[in-house]
Amino acid sequence: MSTARTADLWWKNAVFYCLDAETFRDSDGDGAGDLVGLTERIDYLAGLGITCLWLMPFYPSPNRDDGYDITDYYGVDDRLGTLGDFVALVRTAKDRGLRVIIDLVINHTSDQHPWFRTARRSANSRFRDYYVWQDEPQDEPDAEVVFPDAEDSIWSWDEQAQQWYLHHFYGHQPDLNIASPAVREEMAKIAGFWLELGVDGFRVDAVPYLLETGGIDGELQLDPHSYLKDLRSFIARRRGDAVLLGEVNLPTDELVAYFGDEQADEIQMLFAFPLMQQLYLSLARQDARPLAAAVRELPEVSEQSQWAIFVRNHDELTLDKLSDDEREEVFAAFGPDESMQLFGRGLRRRLPPMLDGDQQRLRLVYSLMFSLPGSPVLFYGEEIGMGENLDIEGRLSVRTPMQWTDGKNAGFSDARPSRLRRPVTEGQFGPLAVNVSDQERDPDSLLNWMQRLIRRRRETPEFGWGAWQLLDTGDDAVLGHQCDWEGRRVLALHNLSSSPRELRVAVPDTGASEVVDLLGSDGKALELENGRLELKLEGYGYRWLRVRPSTA
Ligand code: GLC
């Protein structure tokens, strides 16, 4: 594999880090984080070793859905800074070797967007067709509302327009009509604008909804995937190595279609939602089999496609694809209290409190996340083990200010605490116990461990590029897999149970006689005898091993 190719297809072996500038670092003491504050912390992120930032929406917005309700696609919200600050941020990130992708929210706008305000005023406006209208709502819409706590239908009546409009999300987020050529044109212009300002791609929000028109797709003559093909080829024309990372929460067999024909002409990266959900079931059961089944089901990807592996994102930790009984098992293990659950399908907690702060188990999960086939995506604060604040409503419980120090406002802002847009987390996972400053000084901290893990992951491209295969570990609690690439092989073993395990692992088709430990501190080699590896894993133990080719 040429190095040029691995550099061009950079997302195959990237480490993503998602954050919202609003909760990262406040530079001017107004209580909200901003782009200047983030720019000042780029060296922290570069030092951590991540390779690509994913910025959550920073566009002008009434902020009724944390910025996913946009009123201007070409700007930066006043709270967060200016376009000039944005360019300075991207410039600084590039200087430190980081790429930047941003959220592209094309399923809907805010109802305060000038397009919608004009559209609802007049049926003759050219913006009317930017949205999806009906004289009567569908009796049985083909889709359910995404936020059942707030909405009971995907159609809302608009007094001014005297028609119903489609919205899969909140009523204040009318769906755009992607079947309209003018809307497609606008979206290309928007993507093109940000590419010119230096971004390396987009996290595409709510993709499957984009293609649903609430039961009237026949009339709109929408070919579901044609839009994604258009968008991809437009972006490829503008910038060959820009990436699209799609939010598509569908069962694996349907999910793959979003890579496009031959997995080559739509979205390059898809979040591995099914894998993530089975991972939590496996953790709850201390049994690797559900996860193993999900890995087995994961189709191989083409050279340019990639899975995005995550254990937490900014939304509820959705468990919607598990059966009711399975979901209850995960709820019972990790979020038994109703206040920890959301929409009947997910959890609004972060991982460390779910695992009762068990450091060994936490590291097991991140070791898995960084070795499963794909590219890992961290959510800010995961590297230090931040917890949630359940006093904050809904999904925002996991979007508290970044914890930099044990001082005022966790070092996030100099504002009076009452002026903070969102309160910091308190208690066991609050800044007194969990913060960057303390962890930077402690060689055994999660932060320093994570930094070593990231470095090792970047040095082990087999996980991102290789063909994967499950290993027979002879133990249901232990997941074993190997990744082969360019004549090199790495193995990963993960013990999901709390008890130690003695293993005899079968390593197929190898004449090698040794494996080398990639994460342990002594770097000792282990013998591989006749394709058998004998080793002991402690409770929640994990190993990454590189097969050393025989020199004989
Ligand atoms: C996506 C985002 C979520 C947002 C929704 C509507 O699912 O991840 O945070 O609320 O889209 O834009």
C-alpha cells in the first residue's frame, strides 16, 4: 500500500473527536464556550493524538435543539464567535496536523430560517417548495416522530400557510424538500462554502430522514439514494479527499446501502450503530457473544469506506434496535432509574458512571472501541472520564462543560457560575475528581492512558485497514479478533467478564512463533505454538498483540 494512498484515504485510520465549541472553553467570560477558546485548546487536542475534530453546529440558531436548528448556513452564531474566528480555528488546527469536519444539517432548518418564514407567508414564494406541505396530514405516516416526549406527529399545521408541513424532529424544525432542485443546489453551495474555508468534510445529520417524505414520496418522485450520490460527486469534484460521515441508525443490512453502489459513491463513513448497541448488551451480560455476532454481521468495507466506532455520542445512547427484553437488561445494568432513560429507547448517561467508575472496565471498553474494525470517534471529555449531570434536561445531560481544572467552573469559564449556559457536573465525576489538569500530572490517569492508546492505535493501521476475522477463544466471555493487512497481523482479546480467564486461542494460518504485546508496559513476547496462544486475562482484561513473522 503506497503511503500516498493511506494519506489520501485518511479517514481509514483516523481518530475523531467530537465537541461543541459552546461547552469546550469560554475565552471571554460570558458563560458560553466559543471558537477562540477552542482554538486556544487545540494544542491539548493535538497532544492527545486525535487526528480529526468534528465540530457540532456553530451556525446562527435560536438554539432550541442545541444548534441543530439553523437560521443561517453561512455564518457563526454570535455566542460562539465570527467567521474570522472560524477560519483562525481551522488554520490553527491544520498547523497542528488536525483535520476538521463540521455538522451538515440538511434534513431541516429552524422555523425561524428566512426560507421558512418566507415560505409560510406565501404559497407563491419560491421558498414554498423548499419544504414539504400537505393539505391533509397522512392518516398513517410511514415514519414515527423522533422525539416522542415533545411531538405526537411528523405533520404540524401552520396557521400562516394554511397547510401541514413535515418535520421528523421537533415542530420547530421543518424538513427540507430534498426533491427540490433548488434545495439541492443550496446544499451544494453550503457544502462548497465551508470546503473553501478549509474543512475536510462533513458529519451528515439524520441521513435516512432526509430521504423520507412522510408518505408522499411517490408524488415527489424521489429516488432515495440519488441525492447522496449527487452530494458525494459534488464534494469529490471540489475536494477529492473530503469525507462524509453519516448518521444512519439502521440495521446493518440496510445501513450498508448508504455507502452506495460498490460502496463507492455515497457516504464514505457510517457510524456502526448496530455494533454499539450489541456492545452494551455484551457488557451488561458479561458475555461477548452478542458483540461477536454483530462483528460477524459487519460486512467488509471497500477500500474507501469505513465504519465509525463509538461508545458514546452527544445524543441519548440509543438502544432502539435491541429487543424490548434486551433493552431492559441494559437499562437494569447501566441505567435502572427512569431519570437515566430517555424516549423509552436510550440512556442519558456517560460511560464512567454507568460502569460505577471501574477504571479497568472503562479501559476495556475503550480498548475495544479502538480495535474494532473501523475508525474510533471520541466524544469530548471521554478521555478524562467525565460523567453526566442528570439535573439537566433530556439529551443535554451529557453535554456539560469540559472539565479542565478543579477550580471555578471547572476551568471552563471565568463567568459567575449563575451565568454559565449549562451547569458543570457535580459529585463523583465532577471537576474536583475528574479534570484535565490533575490527570496530565498523573502517569496512570485515564487521560495519559488514552493518549498512549491513541498513539498505539495510530501505529497499528491493521485495525483500520485490515480484513478482520473473529478468533476462537474457547470462552464466551472473551472476544477475540484479528486484523490482517499487507502481510501483517494484529490480534485483540477482550475479557468482558469480571473474573480472570485462562485462554487457549486458536490463531489460524500462521507459521509465526511469537506475538508481541502492544499495550502492556513490558513489551514481552508470548509464544505461539502450532497456531495456539496460551495466556491469562485478568477480569476485564484486554490485549493487543502483533504477530511477529518467523525469521526462520
Ligand atoms: C441528529 C443529531 C441530534 C439532533 C437531530 C436533529 O440526530 O444527532 O442531536 O437533535 O439530528 O437535527
